Amino acid sequence: MTDITTFHPSGALRARFSRLFASIGEGFVAYADRRSRRSQIEELNALSDGELAARGISRDQIVAHVFRDRLLSL
């Protein structure tokens, strides 16, 4: 005689896996966002003061400029 057992995850287990994968995805999005912003900061830092002034930014405002969407939402 053969006994077959089928595993069906409960709703709670499925929800835990869903939260796990969602948090992993959020981590990747946050990492990509940080890389992108760091690249923007490096590009702006590479400009001369005159080029920054033409864009309406001073050197000490670069970080605030790059993160302006985050700063405004606080």
C-alpha cells in the first residue's frame, strides 16, 4: 500500500513568504535608488562652479538638490 501526502501551505505561511519576498524586493529598490542618487551627486560634483550656477545649484546644495523629493515629503 502506498501513502501519498500532499503539502498545502497554510494562509499564514503563504503570507509570511509573501512578506519575505516583498521585503527583499523593497531592499533591491532601495539599493538601486541609493546607487542612482550617488551617481547624480558624483556627476554634479564633477561640474565646475559656473556650470552648477547655470543650473541654479551651489556646491553646498548638491545633496539637498539630489534628495529634494525625499526632503519635501518629511
